[in-house]
Amino acid sequence: MEFTEELIVKDFNMNIVEITKAGSAVFADQTRWVEQLGDFYDFDINTPYKDLSHKIKQLFLYGSEGKKLPFRMESKNFSGVMKQRVYEGIIPHIERAMATSKSSYRRTKINKFYSAKKKCDDCHGFRINEEARDIKIAEKHVGELATMAIDDLIEFLNGLTEEHVKTEQGKSMVDKSLKRLKNMVNVGLSYLHLNRGTVTLSGGEIQRLALMTHLDAGIDSLIYILDEPSMSLHELEKESLIQLLIKLKDMGNTVIVVEHDEHFINIADEIIDIGPNAGQNGGRIVYQGELEGIKKIKESHTGQYLSGKVKLPSKSIKDYRKIDNDTKFLTIRNAKTNNLKNITAKIPLGMMVGICGVSGSGKSSLIQDTLVPLITPMFSRSAPKTAKSGSNIIEDEEIGEGSELLEVVGTIGGWQNVDEVIVVNQRPIGRSRRSIPVSYIGIWDKIRNIFSKLPEAKKKNFSAGHFSFNSDKGRCPACKGDGVLDIQIAFLSEITVPCHECKGMKYKPEILEVKFKGKTITEVLNMTVSEALSLFKTQNGITNILKILEEIGMGYINLGQPAPTLSGGEAQRIKLAKELGRARKSKSLYILDEPTVGLSFYDVLKLMELLEKLVQEGNSVVIIEHDSEILSYTDYIIELGPEGGPKGGKIIAEGTPEEVKKNEKSKISPYLN
């Protein structure tokens, strides 16, 4: 692990006091010493960092090299010049914090935002010892081959001659390797390398890898069940996956695909449409049969979309927001995180901006791994006065949990034009089944307070705590409020069964005697958002956020649904609803990662209308997206590519959808409306 100037100084236009204050919970406590350095070294403390001499920059970062300085100290108990002390420097201070701090939050924040991975000096990052590195094929050892992108590795293996592979066994191994590698290309994974950690792969990538291994096996008479295999795939890559699924079918297998993507629905031999709506208003087979038949079913949202009777929102050319002299920009400069090629991206504010590109092209590297870490310190609790202090960016429990230490390289400008940043990602809203949507969105306390004020509750002296399944006051003592029990059977997987004491109700019997409009607290937890809207229709503090959930297509989820059972897309939309439900500033920046994943055409329509409303209110929306219809609706597109992995990381097209359609370098242009 190492700390560099680029990681510490997020904006070279800030002065060293502002930079230090922006290091909330990491090195902001050094501000009292940093702001006095100008007195000792004869420079203006308000000078932008970029204009400071090399000597002063080194002083700020690495300290006074043992020289003691007469720092002033102001506190309740002391005012005056302290005994002379050495100025430690920001980087040594962070290194000491990592070695000695007992704060997991502080260490996690340092890992996420201020540290970079350093390659092992012995193996140079290849993970193998010297003996293994000494054995080479065509001047490359196995570690070097494992870090090649799949495309490059295929090219390397195809270039081997008899001089390199002399035995029949060796030639057979090369042929088998090429076959498997080409299957990886066919499932849209050409940008991966074989040394990539599986924990860094998305769910869609893992699913396609598993699919590839089955294709290699050549087995027939199997039933394959795939859950949204198109997830995170570019339009170009979908066709390769479709051909692979057809190949599996032609081998004598049955392929069942849960999908919303039109491409996959169109090639299906049989369509089963479930609905007509979600939650309690769904669960019926609306249609079963061939493609043309569903287009005639008025009750089917899918059929109405496929027939063209219902369309996703579109704009006329005059409705697209244009860049003019008044347009402000958020600029990411010299971005080199992961595979980014030292690029500069200008994101126009006050618009809906789509970030697209083939898989592995650098979309997440630019937004999630560069923009978010760079802009977050500017809105921290101890941000400089020129920044926007006190904004909610990412919940503490989400900062870097389980993530790799990325070397974030780049600088950011124009963040002063934003009042707050709201990052809406697909991480779970909680890790345990005790984490539930109603608690996350902040209305659980209000509901429990309503129950505690009912006549029956007052009669029994029940407080709001009695209606919490986390409190011994009212929860079932047998299952501790879980409603279920985990039973471990020797040598078998753990099984979950309903609690024998409360029969899954979570609470003591006397708690369930208290009812609001005929409903117990357990029945409320089991309600859908839509049902709860009706029950609490007079409680504005509760219904305001429930209405938002329903507007974005989440009316079917249960208030008490365990967080681990929610998909990434559902978690993302719950987070969005939570942010929209609180008091907002007028110039907010919303960052969303593939918000349409897992949504039907009907729900995508609702979500896009809501995002458009945000922009109309003066906010900015940045979405990482593959869907060509969504990208066609955005005001501005930034496309990365041209390929994935090492062959990506460049901006190949940018502009309005109309401008991108005319760009010959663009890969998405043929699919835009």
C-alpha cells in the first residue's frame, strides 16, 4: 500500500488548507498545523496547490524533515506558542494512522479513497515464484499470460509455432485452451484476464462464465435456467450470447430465460408472461404462446410494448437540452484509474448524461472508481468552506466494504457548481434479514410510534420499543424476533424453519393484540408498499416516501422484506426513493449505475419519468447504461471504448444522441433511435 500526491490532492486548484479540511476522518485534524506553515516558510497559504513550489509541496506532503517549528495553539485550556514541534506531513500522518488507529471507519476510508495498491517487489504482481517465472513459452511465463486480456491471449496462442510447441500433447492443450477462450469471447467476456479475482466479477459476468463451462461440456438433455443474462451487456454483445443460447438448445437442452430484454423475448420459441402487475396484483399467467400472440393481449404490459402500442419516453430534437455559454461542467482530468488512458471527461450539468460502452470499456472506472472517490471528499463533514459541507454522499457502511484498493488517478474540477452528490449504487441496503426496507427508508419508527399511541397499547404501558423485533420488550424470546430458526444438521446445509413459538409472527402474543385499523404490527410488515399506502393514507410522514416507491415501480415489495432477498436493482431503487423522500437541494448530482436492470418496460417508463423530473427541477443525472432506448432519451452521451480491458479506456464519442449517431467511431450509434 502506498500514498501518492494524486490520491491526497483531489483538486490542484485548492490551497493546502482546503485540501487538508477535505480529508475528513483521515487527515483533517492536521489543519491547525497546515494553516501556519505559510508563516514559517514565507508563502501565501491561499495559493492554489498547482502554483506552489516543489519545496512547499514536499513540505506539505512529507513534513518538515525533523525541523521543529513554533506552532501556535488555541484551546480552552491553553493559548499561545507550544513547545516547538516537528510538522509530521500528510502522508506520514496517514501511514501512522493506518498502523495505529483503532477506528475501522478511518482505516476503511483511507483504504477506499487515499491508498493505492503496490505491486509485490518479488513477484511483480504475477503471484508466482521465481522458479515458475523462469519457465517460458515464446518468451512469456504463465503469470504474464494470465494477465493478458482474453483477446490478446487468443492472438498469442494462435501465433505459436512448432518451435514453441513440439509435442502432440502440447498442441492438444493449445487447441483446448483456444476453444474455451473463444467461448469466453462469445459470452462477452473478451476483456477479462485469467488472473482476475472472482470477487471482483459482477453477477452477470459470473453467470456467463458458468454458462460457458456448460457449453464446453457438450452435454444434452439438461434444463438451463438463466436469470437476466443480458445484464450489463452492450447491444453488440447480446447477439453473441443469443447465439450461444441457441447453440445450447440445438444440442438438445431446454433453456429457460427470465428476461426483460426485447432481443431475447423475440427469439424465444415460447413466451410465458407473468402479471399483469407486480406483487399482490400479479402472479397470474397473462399469456403463454408464441411471440405474435402476446402482442394482441391488452392486459400484458410486455405485449403492449412489443406491439408498439406502449413506448418508452422519447424526445423531439427541440426537447433535448443543449450546451450553451451558460452550461456548467463537472470535469474529470487525467483519469488513469484501471484501464483509463489518461482521459479528460467533461460532464455537462443540469442535464441527463448517459455513460456507455462495451463491457470492460471503462464506464465504472470513470464514474464509480474515479469520479465518486474524487468528489466525495469535497462534500464531507469537514469539507473546506468553499466546498458544500454536510451533504450525504454514501452511507458509512457502504464505503469500500469488500472492495479492492484501487489506484484512483485523476483530478476533478467544477464540483463547486454542485450542491450535493447522491450516489445510488446496487449494494445491499443491509446484510442481515433484520435489515428491512421500511427501516431503511426511515418510517419504521413512525409506524411503531403510531402503534404505541393506540388505546390498547397505552392500557398495557407499551412503548414504541415493544413493537421492535430487535427489542426484548416485545419480540419472541425463542427466535429473537427473526420469525424463523436456523437449524444446523450434521454434514448438511443449514436449514431455516418457522419459529415454533411465535409461528413466524416475530412478536409475543400480547403485542399482536394491539391493532391499527384491524392490522397487527406483523401484518403491517407483511404488507406491500401499495397496501401500506392505503392503510396509512392520512399519515403524510409515512405516505410521502411510499408514494415515491410506488412511482418507481416498487409498490410490490413488502415493508418487512429481508434485505438479502432484494436484488441489486431493487436495492438501488429503494435508495433512490429514500433520497427523493428527504429535503433536497436544488443543484444535486445523482449518479446511478444501470438503474434499469431488472425492470420491465412498464417500470422503466416510470423510472425515466422520475429522472426527467429531477432534471427539470435543476438537478443533474449521470447514469451508466447499456439500453439504447434509455441512451437515446438522455441529453448527452459519453461513450468509452473502443473495446474492453486494455483495448478500452478512451472516449470514442460524446455529444447529443443525434451527434453520437453520426460518429463513425461509436459502437452504440447503430442502435440509437
